[in-house]
Amino acid sequence: MQRAALFSGGDAQMASGDLGELLVPYMPTIRVPKSGDRVYKTECAFSYDSPDSEGGLYVCMNTFLGFGREHIERHYRKTGQCVYLHLKRHVIEKVPGASGGALPKRRNAKLFLDLETHSDLNSDDFEYEDEAKLVIFPDHLEISLPNIEELPALVTIACDAFLSAKSPYRKQDPDSWEEELQASKHAKTLVQLDNGVRIPPSGWKCSKCDVRENLWLNLTDGSVLCGRWFFDGSGGNGHAVEHYKETGYPLAVKLGTITPDGADVYSFDEEEPVLDPHIAKHLAHFGIDMLQMQVTENGLRDNDIKPRVSEWEVIQEAGVKLKPMYGPGYTGMKNLGNSCYLNAVMQAIFSIPEFQRAYVGNLPRIFDYSPLDPTQDFNTQMAKLGHGLLSGQYSKPPMKSELIEQVMKEEHKPQHNGISPRMFKAFISKGHPEFSSNRQQDAQEFFLHFINLVERNPVGSENPSDVFRFLVEERTQCCQSRKVRYTERVDYIMQLPVAMEAATNKDELIAYELKRREAEAAGRPPPELVRAKIPFSACLQAFSEPSNVEDFWSSALQAKSAGVKTSRFASFPEYLVVQIKKFTFGLDWIPKKLDVSIDMPDFLDISHLRARGLQPGEEELPDIAPPIIIPDDPKEIQCNGYFRRSFLAALDIDDSSVMQLAEMGFPLEACRKAVYYTGNLGAEVAFNWIIAHMEEPDFAEPLVIPAFGEVASSAGAAFGAVGLDNQPPEETVAIIVSMGFQRNLAIQALKATNNNLERALEWIFSHPELEEESEPALDLVDMENNANANILAETGSEGPRIKDGSGRYELFGFISHMGTSTMSGHYVCHLKKEGRWVIYNDLRVCASERPPKDLGYIYFYHRIES
């Protein structure tokens, strides 16, 4: 088949002997990919062009980056790299055989093993033909491959390495094993002990500790044990590996990954993820039927909850013929495997004009000034995603004339339908133990993670996340002295509690529960679901009512007392994000979802929630910190372990605070650590600890009690001005100051030793000359102490930037969740565009006929100016 040159005049004919001489000047710039190098041969760094695109993909032979036709010149000008491997996949019609059927014909079939195929093509009529050639810039000289005999050996080796390179998006953790797995050598001959072990469908925990996630079932003896953190981002204590070392039982399956299609299996002997062709038989030995079990991370089975089917149908508008939407702003996003939470949030984000202007409006500047590796630049990937969603380039309706033309010609041009945000997800989730996995996640938690990244990567003079930021005034009152304290904090989401007690259909709910229990006892199908109907006004009232403060210490009484807290808006954001707190925990600590219907208003007025500050007649609580008990002899800190014992007392973790945080969608282990490290001072203080530490790699790992010397560093990290970035804990500073050292020197020493008390004392004694020279350092520390970790962008003497205004809003979008918990199910986004509602269900974008506004999880409102 004849190929047309991509650039006119670029297909220069030359003798075979000239090929080597032609490449000689560029040989020093050609690199051979090594193991671990990422070769981006499937996707452009700046767009969603691929070898399937009309212009194909150019892969730099030096940086291994891929570029579409529109962006290759930019990379050439910026780097001076001249040699590129051009990859193009053609879809052609099969040649009919003598019998009338198509003859199987495939050339260069092994060039792109990791390219996805088009599901809309009939494999009986069409096939792929892959083409590769070297292109030399700036003259666009082309050398078709393979030309093994004519090319220098280095170039041939490099080309082979490029074409056989694995996908750059393979995960480092086995939670999403994308590489091709091999069958384990133990699978066929695995011996299973007849010990009567049966695995229940829920309530799992490690048999050697209390870890309830990242659990592995040993397929020989049925032991349920936890993995180590490098087996899976969620962490563990390594008991599964220890068990293998003790017994030699080689294979384990990860609980929570078992579906009718298979499960994640790891071979301790082979030290890699493997396939078990006999997994169904091996699981059946322990009473697990793969065909009947769709288990989530915590043991819940969606298909066990029959009434949930109605929720899936209503939210996805099943049973209604929906009209597909095409063009700018109507581009779908491929689900990469439980990535619907990301798709839904980003569709909502890029429907907001401020984000459109910041990234798509500044696209030329962002691309021109991008770093040498744009795949690792947040603003570049945001601009790429925004352009992909808003340009309409990847959302074109099928044209009848084009279809007729394709039938007349041999070559078939696949219709672009949506984008695959693989590069974006790989970057934005890098280093995060949850979002880097292929497990389902909480959309609210991802939204906060995303806002954090926007704050840390400013673009232009304005920060688009300013539109979400608002100030919350918290009024805390001592019930005995009646004195008050007013504080302010930054937030991005209004969290509304579900006022279940205000349900308007209580009689129906009671009758349904009785019928459900009777049906369960009799083994009959459950009755038709009755969903609690909650007035929105009741949820808003619950939000505004005072709440008790756990372990409140009154500075007026100098003792613990009863305290209440109320929250009000010190400022109203330009865009108000409202989360319905549907997720809670049962007595067994399994996350559950409140299946409720709330009459969310199209127009919302929360002006009455405006903060008023200190009122006439109110008396403020004294600004006195709780007392810190310090040993008379500082040496006792080291010799009798007093400080260690005082913090170990905090091991009695306040379960109510943990549950409050877990209901917000944060990982359970992170909530336990937050409450522990903040000394059980309440959910508010622990929440600030979470915000300050949620980017850390071990954020969701189980709580590990630190060794002496680290206790003060970790436990005190959230005391005082909790949530401040790298601020020495006030309790540790006070201990050093009580020993007679200056406060500025104590802060400087702690900063120099990562807030380690023992090392800080040693640092002070080894730097006596700095005692009177630490004033400049104190100024720097004080500046840093004013930087809230939740506002990592512009802060200073004026505080965080806010866009205050009216408290009246109009609904323009909502994200809905289907399933039993945030760890399972599916997310869908509805947005109001051009006067009508549109449903974004991954790749499917359609005009909405019945937007289920009463079943949403996260709602987006924009301000209406008075």
C-alpha cells in the first residue's frame, strides 16, 4: 500500500549506502531505552494524539517523549533534537478471498502490542497495519523501517527497544498490574490443606494484627494476613510474607479483588504478581464462589444489595433513550479502571470559566514554557486535559458522507470519541497511596487532593482555586463560664449532615424495614426499596446548630469543661461546593452509605449563615494554652521515659472523632493517626492534621507508635497552630524553653532536626555560639508559621485570598455515586450547559432527560450577584 509523506517533499529518495552517513551527525543524540525508562509511544505529551491519529505520533530518540504533528516542531525548536521515530497505525479493509470471505492479513503486527484496538470495528472485515519510520528534522527526511542492513547497529538496536518498550503507565505496586502476567509455576500443583477453613464475605482482618485492609488470603491454608506497604499502597505489617517464610506456602490472593473475571494473585516464591488459571477451584476450597462474589475492599458485595439496582438505573437514567452530545465541552473520558471519580470531578472543574481561562486560555504560553519533560508538569497536563475536553477535537459526530466515503475507500478512519486521561492520572496520583491504585476512591477526597495541587502549582497571576476558597468562623463557648472564642479557618467544601430524624416518610420506612426483615428471614427477595426523603432545610438546620466539643479545655476555668461550637461563613465563595455526608461507619467499622433522597434546591440562599464576630455582651476566653507538665529534672525525659509515657496515653483513641473524619471520606487508618497524633483534641484539630499530611506517602498506612525522640516530633505536629507546614510543635518548643533556652533558639534547633526533641537538645549544646545569633532565623520561622498548609499558594500578612460576595447561589452541576461505599460503585456527573442538563458517564455524554438532583453526593453552585 502506498504511503503519502506527512510533509510535502519530505520523502527523500536515497541510496541505501547513504543512510548510515545521513545519521552519523546525530548518533550522539540517539539513546537506547534501558529497563525502567519510560517510552511514550502511545500518547502525545501535549495532546491526545496517538499512532491512531491522522498525523501519527513522533517519539524523540533522545528524550523518549511522544508528540503529535501539531507539537513536534515546538519540541524540535526547544531541544534541538533532530531524530524521531514516527509511528502510525492504519486500519484497512481485509482483502476478500476466493470464497468471498476475508483473508487474514497482518503486516508489522508486533510493532504496537500495547495499543488499544477499536471496539467499533468488525475484526472480520478490518485489520491493523502498523508503520514505523525515522524522521530527521528540520528537513523531514524519512527512512522507512525496517532497514536493518542499511542502518547503523546503534540505530537498529534503539528502534527495536522503542518498539518493544512496555507501557510507561505500568504501576509500581501490584494493585494494578498492567503488564502481561505469567501463570505461576505453583498454580497447577498447589496443595490445599483440608482444614475446614471457610472465608466469610465480610469482616476480614489480619489474623496476627488488627489491620483490615490490604489483606491476602493464602491459597494453601486459608490464612488471612496483611501485606507490606510495597505490595500495595494501603500498607500493612508484612505478616503475609512472614507466613510464607515460616511455611513455604507460595500463593496468596488479595481480598477485595475477587470478581467473576479473576483476582489479583501474588507468588511469594516467584516474587511477582502471577496468574492462577485454577483460581476458581482454589477459592472454592475455602467456600468462595467467584461467580457469585463481587467483593469490595472491605468485604461488601454490591450484588448482594438487590434494591441498589434502582439507584444505578435512576442515576444513569437507564431505560430512557438519551441523545448523544458532541462538540466543544461535550467530550467524554475513558474509565481507566475505577477512575470514574476522577472523570466526574474533572468534568465539573473544566465547566468553570476560571479554570478554562487559567489553563486552556493560557495554553500557548503554558506549552511554550513547559519543562523539558512536560509529562511531569502539572500545568501542562491541566492545559492538555482542558483542551481535550473543551476543543471538540475528540468529540465529533459521525457524518453520513464520511461513512459513505470510508466504505468506498480501502482505509477506515476511526471516529475519535472521548479521551483517555492516562497521562494525567499517572501524574496527579503519583506518590499517593490511594489515587495511584486502581481501586475506587472518594470523589470528595480527590477534589481536595486536586485543589491542593492547584495551590502548589500557580499558573499566571490568578489562582483558579480561589473561586472555591472561603473562610469559616468557628465560635466556641464554655458552657460553664459562658465565655467565647472566635477563630477562622480556610475551607473549600460545605459539608452538610444528613438529618435522618427529619425524614418525611417515616411510616413508609418503618413498614419497609419490617417487610425487609421478614423477607430476609424467609429467604424471599427483598421488597421494593423505600428511600428516606429528607428536606434540604433540615440538613441546613443541622449544619447551623451547635455541636459538642469533645474534651474541651476551658482557659477561663483552667480545666476541662463542656463546650459547644458553631460554624458560620466569614466569607462566601464564588463557587460553593456542597457535600452531602452520606457515608458513615457501622458498628463493625465497615463503611456504609445512607440511601436518601434530598430535595436539593436549584437556587440556594445561605446569607443567614454569614458570620457576625464577637457580639456586644460576649466575653472572650483568655488566650491561655493548656498546661504542660514537665519533669523537674530535664534528664528525666531521657532516663525515665516520662515524655514517652505521656504521649503513649493518647493510644486510647477517641472513636467518635475517628468516625467523624472517616465520614468525610478519609482513609480509616489516616483518621486514627490524625486523632492519635493530635492527642484526642477532637475532630477539628485532627482534620487540620489530615490536610497537612495527606500528601505524604504513608498517609493511609496503619498507625505505628514512634520510638522515643520521635514521639514529640510526630505527636506534637498538630498541636498549637495545627496544620501549619513544617512548624515546630508548640509543646516541644515549650519543653526546650522551660529548660532555660531562648524561644527563637528552640525553634531554630527543632527546624534543623526535623522537630526531634532529643536531637534538638544535642544541636543546641553543639552550637552554643548561635544562642544570640538566631534572631534572623526566628523571623523566617515566624513567616513560615503563618503559612497554612491548606493554602500553599499566596499567603502573607493579608491572609488567604478570598472572593467574598453574596450568599445566593444557583445549581449548575452535581456528582452522584452509586454503590454501597466510597470504596466501590460508580460516579456520574451532571452539568447544566447551554440551558439544559447533560450527563457525563465516562465516555458517554448525552442530553439528560431526568437529572436525579435528589440523589447527588457533591453539588456545585455558582454565585448570583445581588
